[in-house]
Amino acid sequence: MPTDRPHIILIITDQQRYDTIHALGFPYMETPNLDRLVREGVALTQCHITAPSCVPSRASLFTGHYPHTTGVFKNGDQWRRSWVEQLNQAGYHCVNVGKMHTVPFETPLGFHERYVVENKDRYLEGRYYFDEWDKGLRARGLVKQQRELYRQRPDYRESLGAFLWELPEETHSDMFVGDMATWWIETKPKSENPLFLQIGFPGPHPPFDPVPRYAEPYMGKALPLPQVSEAELAGQPPPLLAMRQHNHEVDHDSVVHLLNPTREQLHKQRAYYYANCGMIDEKVGQIMQALAAKGYLDNAVVIFTSDHGAALGDHGHSQKWTMYDVVTRVPTLVWSPWRFAGGRQLDQLCSLMDLGPTILELAGVAPPATMEAESLLPVLRGEAWAGRDYVFAEHGRDGTLQEAEFMTMVRNRDWKLVHFLGEPYGQLFDLRNDRGEVQNRWDDPAHADKKRELLDALREWHIRSQVRTRAWAEPWR
């Protein structure tokens, strides 16, 4: 077993649901390379994010603090600091290839090298920021597929954001990031210092734009499709219903949400989304091969995860911005066969931000005492672990979630509560008897005690968080 500090490779996709890896029980997926990570590594099957959109989730992951502590409540909020700085100071050579979604995009964040590739479809935020992908397309004389061009298609409003990638395959953002990461690994002389390499794939975030050779097989598959009843919609809080209507009227990320899509429309959206996940799987395999050839995998920890999931029509919604499990639960794999016993799937609750102190401890760095994240290193080593009693997530009002000032989730193994600041309504789900989160029990007198229990847990968590993190926030005052 290696005793030196390991190379750490952290691969993060954008908006990837939990049900996108064959080896985790989803036979319609073709993911041989991620299946290898499951087979030889540790899968954390109940890992939940702390915010249902990119920037606050990533800021939380890379600081070890909740959004109400970082002050990053939504996309576009400034995010400039991270624990990568501690890895840097501890002697790691820190490299980012692809998406991090810092604000501003080019923030150093502790990396020695950054090769930024941002969202595929940047329309308002960062529209005229030219990342490595933009430069690569421009050098080839190509015009990126984007919202302004998709809007010219007669089928734009009926496509649910699903469009084939019609430019050369290697120019697709996920192919580009995977190839750039592989090129960096193969070309850069190997340093004597340990490596921290963060690889950020822009997909499967919309637009759902796979290359044809991946789209075609998935179009021929039977795929799970959402079933949404009027009774379920009637039980949803007003801000979610308003957001559902807004997403139908206003396109986000080249997606026009449809209130009553056909089965064919839903199938195409899912097929293209899953195909994009398959493309990323292919690039993960190539990255692993390059790491092995260069000698990194002799002493490495490879982590694969995503910043949040996606609704894809489940519960009648588009993309993220809700607290359903299809959004909050993300695939999380840790691979290091010489360090951790593989082939384990652990279903205890954990938070995505728990990867932060885990990485620091792997690097021999003590996590700050103020960190709200909890190291997973003991359980990865095989020690007894009960998991978290609760996981929490938060989000503030933004251009999509327009009618909720602040939304907070608390979830244990059996129940979930979603609180809307200052409002009499909310969501309460009995996860043991309603795994699909269809029946909102918020106003059900039979579950009033459970509702009060979870509200009490939410209050205690928030108070404790303020006390614990005061020293972390003090330098910024």
C-alpha cells in the first residue's frame, strides 16, 4: 500500500443524476469506465448536494461550508476562495482543466494552472467571456452551437433542449475537456510534487447535445420516463408551480420546458442526456489510461461526482432549483484500490462537501476546525460509520426561482422537509412509503409531529452552524 501522499484526481460533471451509471443498478446505461470505478472503488450511494444549482454547490464543496456561511446563494454570486489554496501551500501542484464555475470565471482559487471551460450555453452570465473552448473553436473557424442559433430552428420550442452536436466530434465541450485533460497528463513533465488535478466536464448540463454515434443507440433504448399527475402538481408549493410556468415561458440553457410533453419528446430528451453521460464515461476511461501510462495511478485517489442532478420532467420540472432527490442526490465514487477496499456501496447519508476534508486529510493537511464538512476518510478505510443524521441544502431567489426568498431542505433516511422562508406552505415527504416524493404531507395532521421534528432539526442546525463558523467568517468582516 502506498504511504506517500497520493495524487488526487477529482472529476466533476455538471448536472448528472444518480441514475446514470450501469453498475449502480441502471441497466439502460452504458458506462464501462465508471463501472470500473464502482467495481474497484467505493460508491457513496446517498451523497446529497448542499445547493440545487452550480455555483453555490461548488462553493460549498470547495470551502466545506454551507451556502448561508459562504454567502453564495445562487449562480452569479461571487466565489473566490477554496481549500485548494491549502493544498497549494502544502506542496501539491494544483491544476484545473474544464469547469469550476468560480465567479469570476478566471479566479485563481489556489490553482497553479487553470484551463477554464465554462457552461456550454452562456447567454447572460459570461456571454462574452472567451474560455479555452471558445478559443479552440475560433482557431478552427467554427461557430459554437448556441441559444441564438437554436432559436432559429422551427422545432426549438418543442425540443426540450435536445439537439444533436453537428460540428466535428472532437469540438464538443465534453470531448474537448476530456482530450485537453489527457493531453495535459501526457505532455506535462511529471513533477516531484504530488498532483491535485480537477477535471470539470460541462455536461450533461443542457443543452443536451450528444454526438450522433452516442445519441443513436440511446434513442433505440427503452428508458424510464416521468409520470406526473395533476394531484402531485396540486400539492406543490406556489414558488415551484410559478417556476414551472416561468421555465415554459423563458428558455434557460437552450431548454424550453413543456408543461405537457409527449412521451416521444421526453424520450428524446432522456436519450440525449444519457448519451452525453456516455460520452463523459468514454473520456474518463481515456483519462485513466493516460494517468496509468504516466505512472500517476501507482499512488492515486480518483474521485468522480457531480454538482447536482436534473429533473428531466420528473415532478413536472425542468433542470434543477428544486429539492427532489433527482436533483439533490449525485453519483459519488472513490477509487484507490491499494488504499481502500473496493466493491463497496455505502448507503449512509453524506454531503457532497464532505469530499473537501477527505481530500485535505489524504494530502496530510488538517481541515480547519470551522469546517462544517465531515471527512469520509475513516469509512473509506473500512471503519464503522453511521453517516450523517441529516443532510441539508439551501438556495436563494434568482432569475428562475423567482417567488421564493429562500428555500431550505432537511433530509434524514426516512423523511424530507422543504421550508420556504416566511411562508405557511412547504413540502414534507415520507421517503420510506413514498420514495418518489409524490405526496406532500406538509398539511397532513397525522404527520404534524414529524414536521415539527424536522423544523426543530433545521433550527438547531442553523444556530449551530453560525456558532461553529464564526471564526471562519471573522477575517471578512
